[in-house]
Amino acid sequence: MFDALKKLTYGARVLLSRSGTTEMIDVRGRTIQVQHGGSGPPFVYLHSALGETLWLPFLDQWAKKFEVFAPAHPGFAKSEGIDRIDTIEDMAFHYVELFDALGLEKVILGGVSLGGWIAAEFAVRWPERVEKLWLSGAPGLWVEDYPLFDLFRHGQDVRRLREAMFHDPDGYQATMILKDMDKLNEETLIAVYQNMAALARLVWERPYDPKLADRLYRIRCPVLVLWGESDRLVPPAYGREYQRYIPHAEFQVIKKCGHFPMFEQEAEFVERITRFALSKT
């Protein structure tokens, strides 16, 4: 998996400038990896359970307009401290401490999938520290008629994963990012198991927060809820549910796109979020 993400950065697309640097930040005794680059309004990207913790092209595009911070969650990449985290709420408290360590008083905040859920949990607790919020493919809520795809039950079935995560399961991004397990090298396998172990610690008992829906009213800032139309991992019904509980949120879909718009429809994904983040509303 990490090999595939490196290819997205270093392969045929090396014409993109690489302004990002890796920093190791001490957060109350735990070391956290943060990718950082660009200049402008502070913009924090929270990654998915896929573990896109490199300085990837979509981050580089945002860095042309914003000062981008892309931390790795505890338990992912080189970030420490997963032993102190049992819930998504714990993860939200980790991020307020990280923002304090980075001197970030108020940020444009968003994330994909797991990262979007964490962003929502942060925004309901510290609304005064979020300038704008965007969510994409985020779980966290319970939608009765649309059960979430069970990653732990079906995680070894790569074909089924591709069908759940990508609009085109046979497309370039799907087959490069989600390779058959027997084609992964040892380093990549270790990273996959590390990511899944961290995710299991957070969501094994309950893949949603029963209190989140009733807290979403606390979000004060403009909100964009952006979903892949073909997302079968976390269906668009979850995006509409976020919109229902955040009355001022705008819900948009990206066509021909699954769970990872930053890969499958990168240009449109970056452009929509950039336009939202820079708008005066």
C-alpha cells in the first residue's frame, strides 16, 4: 500500500513541486509525524485509515494556497501514543494538544473517512478553533438502512475492498493502491497491519459515536460535506445525515468517484475544497 502511495508521488507525476517537509513534533511526551508545506491560511488534513501519510500530490496542490499540516494519527506511520488512545474522543483530544504544540489557534480542518470523523468530533468540542470544516466519506453516525462495510470481516478480500472503495475497481488507482496481499512486500504488509491494529483499537466495539449526531449543532463554522457518488464503504447516505444534523452544511457529490476522491478524482476534489476554503461565506 505504501509503495503504491509513493508511486503516486514519485512516479509519472514528479512534475509537481514537492514543497512538503516531515517534522517530528513532541506532544506531551509522544512524538508525532507531521507533513508540512506551503504558505497562507492554516489548513489541516486528517488522513483515512488507508494511511496516506506521505506528502502526496493533492497536499502539494493545496500548499499553493494554504499552509498545509498533514499529521499522522497516533499508531500510523511514525506517530506514537496509540497506547493512550481508546476512542475517537481520545483522538480529538490528541489533536487539540497537537494544535497547541504547533501554535495553531484556528484552522481550516477536514479529512477523509476516519480523518473526517475525527474532524467532526474535534469541531463539536472546540468550535471556536475551526474556521471552516469539510468532511468526505466520514463514518461516525449510524444510518439504519445503510450498514457500513465491515473492514475487519472482509479486509482480506481485496476484490471486495476495491468494489467498496472505488467507482472503478479495475481502474489504475484501485489496482495500484489495493494490491493482492501476496504481491505486497514485507514493509508494506507491516504497515497495513499497523494501520488496521490502530483502527481496530478505535472502532472494533462500535464503528460510530451514538452521541455525535446530537452534538453536531455545536459546529458554528461553514461546513462542506463532500462525498463520492459511488462510495460503497461509507455510502452517501452518511453525508446526507451529516447535513441533516448540521443545518448550515452544504452537501455535494463527486460523480464517478468512490471513497477516496483525493486519488480517483483528485483535480475536482482539490478544486472544490479549495474554493470552499477560500470563499468569504
